[in-house]
Amino acid sequence: MKKRGLLVWYLAIIVLVAVLIALYVIVNDQLYQNIFLALLIVVLILIALFLYYEFAHHPSVLRKKLYELEEELKEESLDFLKKKYMEVYHLYLKIPERKKSHFYPRVTAAHQLVEGQMKRHHKVEDLISRAEKATFMELCQVYTEFRKVFKELTSKSQQHYYHHYSYLKDKVERG
């Protein structure tokens, strides 16, 4: 819905600029041409300010990147999440000190979630290495722990470790 609303605004601005240019060309009266030219300049300045704010203003870009990261935290792979978090963190460092307090809770929450995923990945790797050397009783404990940690991983990470999960499950079920 939001993207469609922006598209309507973009089209309205394009139509407004086109109408102002057409009126400037069509009208022969010098006074009206000056008025249309002044309006056109004002509209172009407003467009330039909007584009700067939308695409180059660090707090706006940070807000968008944080939203994207928060949406992808439950689905994407760890490498992707780390890369996205680093982008967010570098943008956070670029914003003025007085605005950092507005973003600090969201940035630290994202950091904690990415760090939690990193810990789960390390735990899974540790469990996989323990499972290779384990006896059957130890393997049952490793599988129980693996299953618990596996459920907390993102969907792409679960896909990555699924073959280990199914291998352990089959090994435990067969005895």
C-alpha cells in the first residue's frame, strides 16, 4: 500500500512539472510565463529536497535498513544478517549524536538478535562435531539439544543444517 501511494505521488509530481512546462510554453504573456517559471523552479527545488531526504539523509536510510533487517531476521542466513547488520551499524555511526538516541534501542536489539544467531550456529557446529565421536547415549543427548537449537535458527540456516538434523534423527531412531 505504501509503495502504491508513493507511486501516485511520483506520478502527480511528474504531471505537475509537465503541466507547468506546457503552460510556460503555451502562454504568451510575460507575466504568466514568469509565474509558471517560478513555480517550476520551486517544484524542482522541492523535488531535489525530497530526493535528498529520501535517498541520502542518513537517518532515513538507517530507518529503512533497520526495517529491512528486522523483517529478515527470522528468515535469512547468518552471513546475510551479519552483512546487513554491519551496513546498519555503519549508518548508525554516521548520524548526528543527538539522533543516535532514537535508533540505539533498535540497533542494539538487532545486534543481540544477530549475536544470538551466531551463538546458535556455533552451538550447532559444536553439536555436530560432538555427534561424530559420541556413543549412542551421548548421541541421544546431542540430538535432543540439537533439535532444540535447530528450531531457534532462521529458516535459511535450518535449510543449511537440515541434512545434519535428519542424519542425527535417523541415527537415534535406528539405535
